[in-house]
Amino acid sequence: MHAHPTTFAVTLLGCLMLSACGGGGSDSGSGSGSSSAGGSGGTSANCQYTNLIGDAERKQASACGVQVSGNYNQADSGYDSVVAACKQGQKTTADTYYSGTYQKMVDYARAVSKELGCGQNNGTTLPNNSTASNYNFCVKSTTVNGKLSYEGACYGPVKSGEGGCGSGYNYVSQYASLSTCTAGGKTWLESR
């Protein structure tokens, strides 16, 4: 899968779903695929938070399609935001977000997975014979000069319901055309 050359980015003055993130933090690469031991309640004084989603669970979610993997990717973004906020000096905000919103994101992703029978033998799956004409909007986050920045890209064309993003990107949603993906992606980025 190759990225369409149309990419765009928005630098945020705050963290995803967190307010008033101060500068000065550095990014040491705690990504959504990592697991780190924390203190009580999953947090610790040195910004190490327990990622509640393990690699095996993430891999299973990815195999279940975009309805399941999209929710897990959103939870991963929430985890990344917690770590980024803490590193930028907003430990109290990060702790509150981790124990509240992030936990709810993980619970919701797991509930959707269970409801859709992800990981269960549900019988034969018919092949997806649709034409590859849709585009996936995907994002990745980085911290630049203490500010959280998001870059979005439209990947495709892909078949309807087919996930897929480039390395380091997380799936957000699928659109029927490149123009609607670009417009929808721009709206998503501007709302952060």
C-alpha cells in the first residue's frame, strides 16, 4: 500500500484531548506498541504508564478489520497523548486522562471487539470482491519542540472495509474518494 502524495499536518498547541500542555518535554519514543511497568494504578513519577493493550491483543484486533482495529488505534493514540503530556510537565492532567478517558477508550475497544466476535471462529468469510477505490485516512503523532504535532495521510486506493496505513500511522476512517478523504482528514486535524 502506498501513500497518495497528498499529506498534510497540523501542529497543535495542546495535546490530543488534553489541555494546557507546557513546553520543554522531549520525546524518547514511547510508542503505542510498547508496554512499560508503572507504579500503582499504572502510573509513575517518570512518565511510564502501563499500556493496557498488549501486542497479541493488538495483532488480533488488526486481523478483525477496521471496525475493531480503528477503536484500538484510537486507544493507542490516547496512550501516546498521556505519555506526551506527562513529558511536557502535565503529570496531573496525564494521570487523570490515563485513569479516566484512556481506560474508557480501551474498555470500548474491547467491548466492540467482543460484540463483533473478534477472535472467535465465526465460520467461513466471503472474499472481498469490491473494487479498490476507497482511501483510508491515517495519522501519526510526533512531538516537535515540546508541541504535539499530527500528520495525516490518505492511503489508497483500497477495497471497501480494508484497513491499512503506512508504517507509524494509525487508521482513523475510510472515505469513498481521495477528495473526501482529504477534506475529512483536514477537518479531523483541525479539530485537534
